[in-house]
Amino acid sequence: MYQYFNGHVIREGTNGIDANRVEELFLDAGWAKPLPEWQKEKYALIFENATWAFTVWDSDKMIGMIRVISDQVMVANILDLVVHSDYRGKGIGKKLVGLCIEKLLHGDWFAHTSSNNFTFYEQCGFEVKDLHSHGTCTYYGYIQARKDGHR
């Protein structure tokens, strides 16, 4: 699946993600240090073993990505969400989270992240129960379903 967002292409899929492009995003975010070539394969494998993934492209440059693990019935976990620093603040991250939630609209969503991202996830509809003891933001689909009149 392809769609357009603010002049960029969003691709859905877990196969064929180039490990070097993932590494570039992780390096830009400060999540990783350069790896030897023989270890880079893991960046492609994390996508192949994900349930859902979306990548964002500016021409041939991958500028964002999100990766989800889920049982596809009740629960989903956002494990990686990163947007290249040159493209942050343009709604790309929120769009990616929204696309994910659509995959399991009434399921329970968790975002494993650092506390400096809590505000972002709250803007996406997630809740942070206790800033002192939890490192996970949650989105409870059944609560949203109740608000929407479905439960």
C-alpha cells in the first residue's frame, strides 16, 4: 500500500526494508552507533519479524518508520517510531501512529518509549498513568470504542 502525506510517500509492509536506511535513521536519532556490515542484517530482520510497519520516503530517502508487534486481535506494541531530524515537527510521526491504530482500532496499544516522548504520545491519544513508575504509554481501544458508542 502506498499513500501520500505532505508530499511524501508512506509505504506499508515489513519486507524488503534496507538495513542501511534503518541504520541511518537510528544513527540520526542517537539510538545506535555504526555497526559492522555483518551485524546490519538485524535492521532488516526486525522488520521481517514485525506484524506491521510503515516507512516514509522523500524520493529515495527513508525519512521515517514505525514498527509494531501485535497478536492482531487484542494488543499491539509500538517498538520503534523515528522520524529523521530534518523532517520532525511536520506531523509525520502522528500520521504513522494513526495508521497503526487503524490496524487494530479497538485493541489495546502500548508505546515503549522514553519519558521525553510522553507528550507526543498523549497528543496521539495515548495515556500515561504514572510518570514516575511507567515507561509505557497506552491507548486502550475499548475506551475509545465506548466513547465512539461501539461498546
